Amino acid sequence: MKNLNTFIFTLFVVTGLTLAINAEANNQVLLGEKQVRDLTERDTIQVGTSRGSFTGLRFKATGSAIEFKRIVIHFENGSEQVIEKNRVLGKGDKSRVINLEGGSRFIDKVVFYYEARSKGWKGAELKLFGVR
């Protein structure tokens, strides 16, 4: 009986974690990717209103860490949200959700000022996710 209770408990935990991971993945949409070099640079990811509205953004660094200096989110109505950062997102890490001012918004584009923190000038890759 003890083994059965342990098995049922483990099954509930695994099922709960799987549902939580799927729920997080379902409300996030990959909006774009950029290669990031080891020099400070400016890159733009075009989003457009056809992708729908979002309440937040997340970023993921792959290949190497990325140091964000500044992020400017341009909305379809012409307004902007500026995020001043001097933060490093480690290799394989995802940022916390950056909430958009004003709730659910249509994003025109996102401009990044950043650089990769790689060994041997290999660069990194940035993935931008919209959160619904």
C-alpha cells in the first residue's frame, strides 16, 4: 500500500509539473531570433500587429550569455517603453516576464542594444517571446 501511495503521489507531481510547463509554453509566442556578436550592437526584431496583442515579453540567450544595455519596445500606436538594463542573461537562461505598460498591447518592433559575452568571439543567439 505504501508503494501504491508513493506511486500515486509521484504521478500527481509529474502531471502537475507537465501541465504547468505546457501552460507556460502555450501563452508564449516566439516573435523572433537574432545573432548577437561580441561587440555592442543595435538590432531590431519586427513584430507587427498581425501577431496579436501581448501583455509581456521574455528573452532567452543561447550559445553564450548576452549583456543587455537598453531595450526599446515600439507599440503600434507610436508610443514606446524603454527598459534601461545593464544585466547579463546567462547562456540558456530565460528572463523574467517584462510586463508591458498599459496591459495588452500590439507591438510594432523591439530594438535591442546589447552584446554577447562569449569566449573566442563566437557570439550568441537571442530569442524574443511574446507573453499573452
